[in-house]
Amino acid sequence: MARKDIFGSVMGPATGVANNQDVSGYAVRGASRSIIQSFEELSKSSVVDLDPALVDTSFVSDRMAGDDEAFQELLVAIRDRGQDSPVLVRPHPEISGRFQTVFGHRRVRVARQLGRPVRAVVKKMGDEDHVIAQGQENAARSDLSFIERTLFAERILKRGHSPDTVKSALALDDTTFSKMRSVTSSIPEQVILAVGAAKGVGRDRWWQLAKLLEHPGAAARATEYVESADFAQPGSDGRFAHLFDYLSGPVKRPPAPSKSQQKSWIPRDKSVRANITDTGKVFTLALKSKEASPFGAFIAGKLDELFEAFRESEIAKKAGD
């Protein structure tokens, strides 16, 4: 899990970027070009040892939780062989004497956990250069999933940076950037975080999920579902599949309220009780008491006579109308 020259991987001819299925060679220009030139300078810069307790995370997160296995592999590699490549930090823009990680967050965590200094290059830079450098380092590695990169892009935008800055930072073409925006505009962040990094789920599947969530009430259903026991799965890829299948299936509507009417009849001497249920299609007469059986038999014996009387009353009613 030891890293090669991190600066070379970011500023090189983008071999890692070209192999990423979500990147299609967004033009390098403007601020992006200036950052690449800065990396050329950084590759020649001095590496210093910093106390990891003085190094804070970036002001915009680029990774979701759930990569404990990969982190442990990195920890073992650095413990056994040392830190091969330095991290990039900048002087903290608000707190004197502290630093802010531009990239290399996990190596800072490892150093902190091992109780060792972290090898770092310190460069003063503004917020826009910071996110471009952070994003370009992300684009040069394949272990960030599409949804992690999408959330990173959305967080950059929410910090007030332009779409061009985001596209430069992550080497995005217009189609991929548009689909990223569709995903974050349709899928609540709460739902995305519940699913997790979903390393095996690419751009098109997330976009299809976003389209499902455009249906009325789908976002509320998804938010409720990710909090249920049915959604809980050990892997984020499995959680994505469960959510997708749930939203793709028919909506389970609550049963229609019953239109049945219920009433009871009791004679003056209270010798019997009749419970009557009428649903419109089924009429039920239930008798209770010691006399229920003989009274029921008496009614049954009178059914022909009662039915004829009913018919005559219906005819008379229609004639009156």
C-alpha cells in the first residue's frame, strides 16, 4: 500500500486519469495549468517532518467512511517501510502555527496513530488552488468511487467555487459533470451517506437511481428506507442494490379504508343480541344468546316469505318514484 511519488502521479501525463472510467480528458487550462506548474515546483521542494497533531483536515472532504481495510493496509506498509511519499499541506488560513492538509489525509492519520512525524511539503496557497490540487491528486488515483468524487464536487460548489474550478479539479467533461449534478440534486445527501462509497457502482447506475428519485414521494421513501432494518447490509454495494431494487418495485399503498357499517339490535327483553355488518356486498347477521339458534332457525325458515316481501316493497318504492 506504499505510495509512489505522489507529485509525479498528479503532474504527469495523466495515465491514472486516462484509465478512470469517469474522466474523459477535460482540457487543462487556467488555474488547472498553474497548479500543475506548482506541482513541478513541489517535486523539487524540501520535505519537512511535522507533528501530525498540528495538521488539520482539508476544509472540504473528499472521502467517505468505510475504507478501514485499506487504511489498515496503509498503516502496516508505513509502519514496516516508512512513508514513501510526502503529503501536501498549507499553513492554516485561520490558525497560526497549524497546517491544513491538501492531500494525504490517510497518511496523516497513520502518522498520528503510529506516533510518528508526518513527512510533508508545505506550500502557501489559496482556497481555489487548494481544491484544485486536492482534486487533481484524487483524479490520479483509482480508489475514490464515483459517488465520493461527486460529493467532493458538490462540496466545492457549496463553498462558492465555480463549475470550471470543479471541472479543472476533477478533470471532468461536461457530460460527467452534468450527471454528477443530477445525482446530488435528486438524491438527498443523507441517503448517499447511508449507502456509502459503493466502490463497485459507477456513474450510470447512480444516475439511474437519481432518475428514480425524481418521481413524486420517492425521496421521502428512500430516506425512510435507509433508516429501516431491511436496508442494513454489511457492504455499501449491497446497500445500493437494495435501495435501487426497493425504488424500482411497485409502491406499496396502504389498504383502502373499509366502507363497512356495523350496528347491533337487541329486543326489549334483551333475550338475544344481533350484530349486523354491512360492507355493501356482504350483509352478515350474527346472533348471540341461548335463543340465538332457535331464533336463527326461525328467520331462516321465513327467508322465502321475507324475500318476497322485500321484492314487493322495492316494486312499490319504484312505482312511488
